[in-house]
Amino acid sequence: MSARPDRTPLPRSFFDRPVLTVAPDLLGRTLVRRTPDGPMELRITEVEAYEGETDPGSHAYRGRTARNASMFGPPGHAYVYFIYGMWFSLNLVCGPPDHASGVLLRAGEITVGADLARKRRISARNDRELAKGPARLATALDVDRSLDGADLCTGPDTPLSLRAGTPVPPDLLSSGPRTGVGGAGAAHPYRYWITHDPTVSPYRAHAPRRRPT
């Protein structure tokens, strides 16, 4: 029988490290989401790292804006953005303040509160699909812009927090290019996932949008 996931809250020092160190170390950790309807928990299975002003794929590449301000720290906070006019995505800010690095949570397994997630993800064909992709993950966990800037390290009553969970050994970790990132950041191998985990989202290369003729 495998050991139960560690319930120890992760401190701010966990996030106050280089983004390429934090990102793979998030795999297997437990994200706790407290909602008015009840608690939910997610075992993180897929992430992507974004290095801020030095990373052409990052929202912060061209500097600070009202939209991306939370990316600039301090570490251990959430950065939530709206995309395609339809979906939210959840990122965890890491590294030193003003560096603007963060990790996108791409996929995970709902381990607590799956009944709540099913109500929000009625199109999911099974529980493996509840949080299979960043928009699905945010929808399942009831994440929107009201959580932008939320502190994950302030105590047990915060709406988002991170527990130690069950870290993934190196031999079960895979990495590759980020999904949908084009241009100079397309080849960066900053996507990390648990090898063969059924909740991991499919990889899709960047497809340039065609302008109407």
C-alpha cells in the first residue's frame, strides 16, 4: 500500500526559487481549493514554466501591465488571467519579487470534491477529464479573476493553498515544449508532466491564426 499524501503546508520558501526548479517540483503536490460549496483538492500532474521578462512565451515578456501585475510577486501568490474571452487559467508565482516568473497549472486529478467539479464540468466524459487542461482545471476548481493575487501561504483558511502531497521521482517525470507557444519561445522544454498519467492534457503545437482574406 502506498503512503498517504503528506498534508504539510508548503511555505513561501518553496515558491521563492527559480521557476525551472519549482515547476517540476510541483508535480504530485496537492492544491487545496476552499469554496463556499465545500473543499476541493487537486493532485498536480502537468505544469508549464514561464520565466518572465526573459521568456518570449511569457505574459511579462514586454513588461508589467494591469493584467499581469500579480506575476511580479511576491512568490507564493496566484496569477489568474482570462483567455480567448471565455476561460480562466491558474498560475503560481515563484522566484524573487519583480522577476515575474510563474508556473501554469495545466492538469491534475481531483482527489477531493469531485462531485463539485462534476457540476461545473458537465461536459467531462469521466473524472479523468475534470481538470485535463488549464481551462478545465480552473473551471473545475471554480477559479476566476477574483483569485488573482491570492496568497497561498497565509494559513488554513485561504481560498488556495499547497500541501506537500507525494513528490514525483525523476524517473516518472517527462518534459517537452509548452503547448500552443510559438515564436522564439516555442522550443523551450518548460512543460513538465507525470509520465503516462491519464489526466495529462494532449500536447498541441502552436498554430498561427489566419487573418481573414
